[in-house]
Amino acid sequence: MDTDLLIIGGGPAGCAAAVMAASVGMRSVLIESDDALCRALRRIPVVSNVLGATSGPDLAATIEADLARCDLCRVELGRRATLVEGFDDRVEVTVEPVESVEPVKPVRLGEPVGSVKPVEPTEPGKPVKPGKPVGSAWARGSRLTAPYVVVATGVGPLGPEEAGWLGGVAGRALPPLWEADPAAIDDRTVLVLGADRPLCTVARAHPELRTRFVVAYPPEDAYKTEEIRPDARVELVAVRRLEFGSGSAPVTAEIRTVEGERRTLTADLAFLNLGSAPAPPAGAVVADRSGYCPPGRQHPRVFTAGDLRSARFQRIATAMGSGGEAALGAYYASRGQPTGTGGGPSTEMGGPPPDPAGGG
Ligand SMILES: Cc1cc2nc3c(=O)[nH]c(=O)nc-3n(C[C@H](O)[C@H](O)[C@H](O)COP(=O)(O)OP(=O)(O)OC[C@H]3O[C@@H](n4cnc5c(N)ncnc54)[C@H](O)[C@@H]3O)c2cc1C
């Protein structure tokens, strides 16, 4: 066995799993395909729902420092887990080097995303400290073995071709909303396709913008609109179908609303904001019909955490909490204890069995 616990994904969920595992004496190896931990957090300028944190880049830096201090966790950046296999006595994870990793630039309040310096290669097998850029030096198809694995690979962006309600998108450059340069959208009308979370993030991070956001979204996105609805700059349009016109400046789109009304939307620019889909490695990670990977449906040696679990509860704090729970689940399993959060066997005194981790 290479370690007590393998962790796939170095977002808030995977990092929380690593420190929780260390707190109960478990050694872990954390595999992250990017060249830095917590890339998603670096794109969130303002955070208002995480205790003790107000900025994504600052939180990412704090987490990175916590992992650097965590002697029982080895972080492997620039490696992608491609296959998870579950056996009676172990799990095996196949890991490939990532050929090119786009460097991360933290996004601070009022800044657009941009690219920075190129990635440097490292020597094969050399341990990588969090934050250090790495290249493609690991052997192809390395297999790591451990008693348990935490899978916390989050979600990836949905493309326009995956949105059945959109037409006329082929060959059209539609950047994601979170990449929008605030200066380029100020005082403009912006057509936003989909009502996913980045809309809220952009609006909250840039109260100074005089942008008019026309947000066309399918009925199944309705629950995502509640947070943004009070913002006077936003017009929400629930649509069954949106068909782009041929021009690009201005952008025009024919829509059929959920009420059956036909309208033409006109905007200066258009951005994608369709949301995301789970991105687990192949193999033993079990997905439900929605593609998400609920913890309760996994192989007894596989624990899922973070955004990968469900379309709901996709937040930093819940990712961290579930990562910690996943690591404790592996710990309890290694002690032959029940791993669920409720309904385990009771003691004769009527209370739950004692916590071998001692709550520490
Ligand atoms: C624009 C935006 C704004 C947001 N704003 C907020 C907010 O204000 N507050 C809030 O609470 N939440 C917010 N969120 C949600 C929050 O970012 C997520 O809930 C959180 O990051 C989920 O953590 P995670 O660890 O599950 O996944 P992620 O943060 O996505 O981390 C998963 C990691 O796994 C890695 N990975 C994926 N596949 C593999 C593989 N095969 N092998 C190795 N590594 C892999 C990825 O590179 C990534 O680093 C926002 C999200 C977005 C997109």
C-alpha cells in the first residue's frame, strides 16, 4: 500500500479530507490535476457564506498553507486520476501526468482573469509542494494502492452543445461569464445563457457595473435565480428555446418563453453560464441517473465528497464538511466502525458507539 488514504481532487473537499485524515493519524496522498490547489476558489473574488473567509484567493492561499504544514499528506499536483478500482481489501487508482496545465492567476475584486507564466517541468517521482508548478514528468499509467479513496473531483463546465434549449450556437465564440472583463461589459447589455452561480458572483463582485444582464434560462434553472432576482440590473427570462441570429454585434436571439410568447432579445455581448456536470474518474465511482455520485451508493472503500455528490449543496463550506466526513468515514471503516452519519448500531445505554477518533 502506498498510503492509508488516496484523495482525488485538491479543491476544498479534497483538502479538507487531507487535514481531517491527518488529524486522526492517517497518511494520505492527494492527487490534483491542476498546477495548484483550489483553482475554483481563486476565481471567486468575494465570498460571503464561509465562516472566517471573505475572498476566494485568500481562502485558497490559507488552504494551501494548511496543506503545506500537513506532514501526513503528500500533494501530487499536475496528475490526473483516470481510473478507480475497488477490491475487497484495497482500492487502486491509475494516475496520469497532465500534459499542459494552464497556470492560475488569482482573481481579486474588480480584476478579470488572465494568463501568467508557463508551467515548469519537475523530475520524475520528485515530491511536489503545494503551489509549486509541475509538468508532465510522472510515468504514464502509475497505479497507487491504498485501503480507501476519497473522490472529490468536483464538476466541470457544460458546453452549449449539451444544452438542448439552445440553437444556432455552432461556430459561435461564447466565453464563460466568469471570464468576462468587467471593463468590457460596463454600460453594455449582456445576454447571459443560463442562470448558474457565476452570475451572482460577477454581480456581487462588481456592484459598480452598470451592465444590463439579460438572463435567458431553462425552467429547470429556476431555483438558481432566487439569489440574483433582487438585483435591478438583471432581467430574468425563462425560455423553452433560444435560437441565435447570424450577427455577432449586436447579438440577436429569437426566444420562446415558458409562457409561449415569442420575442427577440438583443445584446452587445453574449456569455455562457450554463452550469456544470460532475466529472468523476472512470471505474468504481458509482453515478446516479443525474451523473452525480452520492456517498451512500459507493463501494465500501470509496468515499465521495464535495460538488461531485449532488447538484445541490454545491458550496465551499459544504464541500469542506463533506471532505472531512469522507476522511472520517474511511477512518471509521478502517476500525470496523459504521461509516454513515446516522442510524448506526446503538450501545446498550442507548447512545451511539464511542468515537475512536476521540473528536480531536
Ligand atoms: C464562479 C463560481 C462562484 C462560486 N461562488 C461561491 C461562493 O461564493 N460561495 C460558495 O460557497 N461556493 C461558491 N462556488 C461553489 C464552490 O466553488 C464549490 O462548491 C467548491 O469549490 C466545491 O469544492 P470541491 O472540492 O467539491 O470541487 P472543486 O473546487 O471543483 O475541486 C475539484 C478539484 O478536483 C480536481 N480534479 C478533477 N478531476 C480530477 C482528476 N480526475 N484527477 C485529479 N484531480 C481532479 C480539479 O482540478 C479541482 O481542483 C462558486 C463556484 C463558481 C464556479
